[in-house]
Amino acid sequence: MALPVLNDTPKYELTIPSTGKKIKFRPYLVKEEKVLMMAAESGDGRQMMDAILDTIQACIQSSTKVDSLTTFDIEYLFIKLRSKSVGETSTVNLTCNSCKELNEHTIDLEKIECVGKAKDKFIKLDDKITIEMKYPGYKDIDLSRNENEMGFDLLANSMNAVLTEDDRIEIADEPTENVRAFLESMTKEQFEKVSSFLLDMPQVKHNIEYDCKKCGEHNKIELKGIQSFF
């Protein structure tokens, strides 16, 4: 007789921020935690992100594909998944804005939410051209690029299509150099319109206030992104 498989049934439910779809998930298991720990120890950002994506995919119902989820979906799902897998609190060290002393603070992960509303995905550049945007996923981020290039690439990957009076041009079908040339041909005002779609997208964040244990300074800190909560 074969040994039984333990803890493989979804036990919890959450709502995906970008779609409003409810999904079920199970806590991650020892085998998945081991992969996460090895990726964290490697110090490689892409390896860590791949481990997180693989873990989420293993723990949620199979009808949802992580490749289709936005960056803020992934952050929200992983925080909730971690809460049910390891514990509902996380202890972080926060640096005082005044004296730079490290202060230990415990975060209730169950209180972390995705803040903000999705914007209109259609951005009108002029009377003839409109861009259809999409929120990026982690597969759209090249962690090997420098910060400026990464931001430019992310913006390019967040364009779904360009709509003209007579045509719909799918960005995925266009060479990278053509997409870059299109962005570089924009005026400053047009570029800011497109950029604001990403700058104002929903975020997983949490506000913390505390008094420094060393100097007594009252600190207000906004945590956002997976790395801030662990």
C-alpha cells in the first residue's frame, strides 16, 4: 500500500485584486518552502521570483495561471499564502529616519491589502492614436537591466495594442526596436500619460507608525512590495 499524500486540498479562499475572481489555495508545504529558502540564499532576484511564481502555481487551483497575473496580484497572493503557510505575522527591522537605529516591528499579514483601483486601459494620445494598456506581470520584468532600462522596458511591455483610425496593431507582434522607437517619438506630455498608467496602478502596501526605541523619533513608513514584508 502506498503512503498517503498529505495537505494537497485547497483550504482557503481569496480574491485576485485585478480580476475580482475568487480562488482557493492551500498552504505551501515543506518541499516548496525548501525551494523558496534555497532561492533566497542564492541572492539571485530572478531565481527568487521564479521560486515564488512556481510556489503560487502549485498552491492555487489549476484553472488560474500565474503568467496571466499582474505584479500586484502576485505580491498579494504570496503574502496571503505565506500567512497561511508560516504564520500570520512577520517581523521586520525598520530604520529610524532620524538616528538610523534598527527597530524590530511585527506586521499582521492578514491586514495587508491591495490598495488602489484599476485605471481605464485606453489612453488617447491624439485624435488618431489610442494605446490599449495592460498591467505587467513579473515575466515582463528583466531584472538584469539597469533601473532606467528596466523601467522603459516595463512600459513597453505594458502596452497591449496601438489603435489607429483604420487598424489595431498588436504590440506583441512588433519588433522591440519598433516599440522603443514609438515610445521615443512621443512628446513629454504623451509619455507622461502612458507612464501614469503604471505609476498609479494598484499596490500591495501597508502604513506603519512607531517611536524609535533609541531616540524616540516618531516614524511613519510605507511598506510596499514583497521584499518589504519579510
